[in-house]
Amino acid sequence: MMRRSLFARTLWSGLLLCSLAIAQPSEKLQEMLRRIFNSTEFIGGGGGGAAGRGGGGGFRWMEDGQSYSVVEPAPGGAGRELVRYDPATGRREVLVSAEQFTPQQTGQPLAFAEYTWSADGRKLLVATNVHRVSIRRTAGECWLLDRPSGRWRKLGGDHSSELLYPRFSPDATRVAYIRGTDLYVEDLASGAIQQLTSDGTGMILNGVSDWVYDEEFRLGEAYRWSPDGQRIAYLQFDQHNVPEYTLINYTDALYPEILKYPYPKAGQTNSAVRLGVVNATGGVTRWMKVPGDPRNIYLPRIDWSGPREVILEELNRLQNINDVLLANSETGDVRRMFRDRDAAWVELNNTLRWVDGGKRLLWTSERDGWRHAYTVSRDGDMRLVTTAPGDAISISAVDAEGGWLYYIASPDDPIRRYLYRTRLDGSGKAERLTPADSPGVHTYDVSPNGHWAFHTVSRFNQTPATELVQLPTHQTVRAIQDNRDLRRKIAEVVGDRTEFVQVDAGDGVKIDGWVMKPHNFDPAKKYPIIVYVYGEPAGANVVDQWSGNRTLFHAALSDEGYLVASFDNSGTPSPKGRAWRKSIYGEIGVLASKQQAAALRSLAAGRPWVDLSRVAVWGWSGGGSMTDNLMFRSPELYKVGVAVAAVPDQTLYDSIYQERYMGLPQENARGYHDGSPINFAEGLKGKLLIIHGTGDDNVHFQGDQRLINRLVELGKQFDFMEYPNRTHGITEGRGTSLHVYTTIARYLEEHL
């Protein structure tokens, strides 16, 4: 090692300390960041539980909506109790007291994370001691309470701590669960355990999905009981030949530890997936004769359409064809009920719900240019349910007896969300149920009988509040959680200083945005601006909805003298019709980065207080990728960038997500090249900070390592911060979130 003189070393140390001191955020900002990320000050939950009591949680409808249950603190704060409420009268009844949550076998109260009722309400399942057993998979202990007798028993026999996805049979006499990668059924009367599959390994998964299904289809539990409880349908994933990704842990042992797991990148080999049906008492699995190459199809949704018939969605590899199939569980024969297709990609239907006495399937499709709800007969006859020109954003509930469909839409106000209902037969006009004087984003947990709903509303600057309402009048029955104290604190920090805007993105396209101003905003001054960006099909930023710590972070930055803004370019999932959402097919990052730059210029053109000589951009995940793209493609505009957990090279991301929006890299090499920021790194002129967790199992550290190599090769200066073993959210470990956001704030303060 080269030695310096004492004078040189002392001088260098002084310069370094001076530099660090200058780079630190102000004391005011540091204190605010500590309040946001290192305290519980802005965490809600109080202010009125299920019936005016504080700290409720875990709502479950019971008895077809005639009652609901909720977990509440016991009197005096000694544990928790499970309580039943009558929605009409508010009558409260303790179903399981705090004392009853202490099994005789342990003498310790159960610290449960989840609970599930049997259909008859006589049995209760709770999950405890939940822990990670592999990437994306958690297991735990499962305790069963027989309410009439008050007796507890732990399921799973000698392997009771490793159970995943426990589910009651329809008659509540048995519970199915995954142990390891095999499927089991346990008889609740005798305690006998029947192993239904025996070939499960690290590469063969039965009833539990692989990594990419879990991430992109939100499918973890991959099995379903038949309605009569006689059979179980399940998916099997064969991960052999799927390329493996390697995570390296440098910190937790004397020598680095290596973890490999199957991860199909765009264009690479997927798991082979097949659908089987097995008797709940054991026996040989009958495999359904699903057409197509099992490695080049997807089976993202399965359910039963009768005691002997399984319904499933089958996507092709490009995800532009979705076949709804019916499988005979006794013969394995499969027939196509109907096909949905799109020139770009088709969206999944998350709920396979039958209506009209099981004769018709509720379905959503964009085939006429809007995301509309339909019903489909078993011979493929489609009938429109939502007829108004506008998107049905999501299905909230079906009132089969009354003949109503409840759904979320906002045809005239795409940054907000409201509840509508319309006749299931498609007759008449849609009726808005959310009051006209209540803007924001509204969500509803509707009771099975369609008479009640837990209604939650939030706004950009208002935390969520929940109430019980009666439907269809939307009359408030009682407050559930008003978060009054938290709302008061948020109002002090965030205030009413954010303006929603529409700006020109070029080519006649108007896009939505918002601008947050400092509390002491002076329109006669010019302010530097920080753009928070995402820009991909998986999410929207410009929504009148509370975003938690992210909004608080932006408010803290703004009060340092910055404008903070965000824009939703074409291709983001706004309720503006199919053409808007699908416009970016095959060129993720190209049109979006062009529109983002045009939107910022348009904003400044009409607002002289925006200083376009001082512009920063930051984002996470796809927003990190967009940050790279903007810094590289529009360096004359964006002077500072912070790219967190970015995908600099689209060929490195997973098959399902990337191929859905880009096609196969073998067939769209130009699109993958043009959309990947790494190929435009020579454009970098400003200050760029790259942040990534080395344990990111989703967006791999590999991508930013390649980008770093490219920037070094080009002689471009940049800054880099890695977080050892942190995953995509970079939250693991004490103090991590505070450190990440302080690093981002420090960089912006130093360079903007």
C-alpha cells in the first residue's frame, strides 16, 4: 500500500470530512426523514375499530354477509380477541376471547398472522411462527380451533412448522396444505394425514408455484378443492432445464454463501406446467390433456366449475391469446369454451366467477376498445354487461340474487376510482354509487349478499379511512377506522399544495401529472424540480390516492425548496381505453421517455416558476430504468438522476413480464435494444446515482453491474451505492429504509 505523509493524510481527511458535511441534507430534512422512516409516527390503525373501538384488523364476512368478524385488542390491552358484529345493529359478540387464544398445549397466546373460518363458522385456522423457507415462500405452524369444544390442535404431525397454504375442505372435515413441495390432506376428526403427491423436490413443485408465476401472476397457492370435497385440482411445475440465477451473500459467513434458483429470463426456458386432479383420499393423479407445449404455455388461473369439471385459463407464450378451457376430471379430456385475444397482450381474469346458476361465466375483455365486463355461456356466446364507453377497472362483487354487478370505474376522471353497479343481463344504465361529492380512490369489500360493504377512501394528501356502508344507498352505518389523529398529522406535513395537471406529451397526446410545491411557495421565484417517474404498464403514479411514506418523502424534499412532479405517459394502466394502454407494445421505454421529456417541457411552458436548468429525476424498479433512459436520452434536460433497482437491459428480466409487453427477444431484437437504457449510456452528461440491493431476486444486481461496466468503458463518471443482501424493496435490516432515502435526499441536495 502506498503511504502518504502525515500532512497529506491529515489534509485529505479534512477535505473528505468537509465534503461529507456539505453533502448532508439539512438538519430539518434529516429529522423529517427520521420521523418518516425510523418511527411509527405516521402509521395508522387507531381512531375507531370495528364499532368505535380502536386498533381493529382482519375483517372477514360471515354467514353470507349477515355478520362479520374482526380482530380487536382485548380489554386492558391483554392480548387480542376475535369478535363478531351484526352489520345492521352493531351488536358485538366475542367469538374467541384472549384467554381462548392460549392453547393448553403451550400455555402461550397465539401470535397469529392470519386466520380463516370454515364455511359453517364452527372451526378456525390460524397461522403462527411464519418464516421464510425459500425465496418468495413462507411457511409456519397451523393451529385449528374447534369452537364448540374450545379445543386447539396443531396440524402437520411431526412437520407442523413447515405448512403452506392451509385450506378447509368445503365441509370443513379436512384441511389441505403444502409441506415442502408436496400436497397433503389431514382429517380433522382422526388426525390422519394423507400424502397426495410424493414426487415433490426442489425442481418438481406440486400445488405451489414457481418464482415467475408468483411474481407476475400473483399465484402462490396452486391447488383448489372440488365443491364436493372429493378431489383436488393442482398445478405441477417442472423446473428442470430452467436456467438458474445465482445470489451471493458476502456478509453472513466466513466465506461467501451461494444461492441458486430457477429464473427464466426473457426468451429462456420456462417451467413445464401441467394440471392434475387427485382424489382427496389419495391415489394416482389424473393429468388433464391441456393442449400445447407445457413449457410455452401458462396456466395462471384454475378453479372448479362443478364437482367433476375444472375451468382454467391458458395463455400462449406471447400472452396475446387466452383460452378458457373446461377439463373433465375423470377422463382428462379438455375442450375450449372460448378464446380471448389481442394484437398486443391480453389481461388475466383474476376471478373465474359463474353467474346465472352456473350457466354463464363472468369475464372482462378489451375486445371492443374498453375493458368491459361480459358473461359467456359454455358454448362461447358472449354478452356485454357494462355498456357505457369507459373501462371497468375491476370487479367488486356479484349480487346473483338481485341480478347486479358491482365494479370500479371512473369514465370521466381517470385519476380517481368509484363504485358503480349495473344489471348483470346488460340492460339499463350503469349507476354510480360512490357519492358525487367524494373524490379520491374508493375501494369496497362487498358482502356476499350484496347488502353491505367496507368502504375505504383515500386521497393524495389524505390517509385511508374506512366505514361500513349499506348498499345500494351508500348510507354510512358506522365508522370503522377514521385515522383522525393521523390525518391531522398528515395535513400538517403534506397540506393541500399538490396540483393535478394535464400537459401536452406531443403528437396530440395529453397526459396526467401532479406538481407538489413547497409550503412557502412564491410564484415569483424559480424552483428546481424533481420528477418522480415510473412509466411502465405495471403501475400508475398519477392517482388521487394516499401513497404512504413516498408522499411524505416528497413533501419533505419539497420543503427544502424543490418542486416535485410526476407524469403518467401512454402505456401506464390508466382507465383511458385499450389504445392508451397498448400503445407501447414492443417498445417499452421508447415512447415513454419521449413523452416524459415533452410533458416536463409542457409543464414549464405555462408555469414560469419551473426552472428547467435544474431538473432531477428519480425512480425505483421500472422507474429506475426510466430514470436511466431520461438521463441518457435527454441529457440537456435532466441534470441529476437516482436510479434504484433498475433494469438497464431488458433481456435480463423475467420471461412473463418482459415478453408480455415486448414479445420474444428472438423476434423483437430491435425493440429490446431500443428500450434498454444501457444501449444509450453514451448520452450521460449529468450526475447519476445507481442504487441496488445485491440480494434482489426480482430485478437482478447483474443489470446494474453491466451498466457500470458500460459507463466505465465510456469514461462516464457516476456514483454507486449497493446494499448487501437486500431484496428489491431494499428494506431488510435495521435502519435500511432511512439510509436509502437519506442517500437519495443527500444526492439531490448535493447536485441539484
